[in-house]
Amino acid sequence: MTVVANVLIGLVALIHLYIVVLEMFLWTTPRARAAFGTTEEFARESKTLAANQGLYNGFLAAALIWGLLAADPAGFQLKLYGLACVIVAGLYGAATASKRILFVQVLPGVLALVFLLLSR
């Protein structure tokens, strides 16, 4: 169970690192605009805001990566904290921005959390 939990946590961290890249560095590109459903004008006007969001996603990924590298009990606590933050942020995003976030962020986070808790 621990291996499965850690693989899922690693995938969640990678998803958030990808979001960091999209929001901080590629926000105005066609790829990011298609991913987030924005227009070229909106992307230009919201570039700074998106970079700020990307930074927060980086903090989520950092907590999960740190949790994977740290020994228990700190490693477990960081993974638990990181996944809880991912899930709460995803639920808020799904309620306010796009229901797609439930599948991109919440579902992987919940699966990783379930396996993390089962591994204890």
C-alpha cells in the first residue's frame, strides 16, 4: 500500500508542477489558454494573477515532494497536509471555476489520500 500511495502522491505532485508551468510561464500561450478556456486578451490581462496562482500550486507540490523525501512521522504529516490542501483547493476551484477540476485535481488527491491512510 505504501508504494501505491507514494506513486499516487508523486503523480499529484507532478500534476501540480505542470500547473505551475502552465500558470507561471505559459499562461498566454495557446496551450495554456486552451487548458484553462481563456481568450488571448484575458490571458494577457491576468498574467500576473495566474503566476500568483501558479506559485501556490508550487507550494502544494513542494509539500508533497518534501513528504515523499522526509522520514516519518514528518513525511506522513507533510503528505497528509499536502493532499488535504490539494483536495480543498480543488473543491473550491470546482465550485468557482470549472467542474473539470474535480477530475484533474480532486480525484487524484482523494485516491492518493485513501491509499496513504490505508498504508498506515
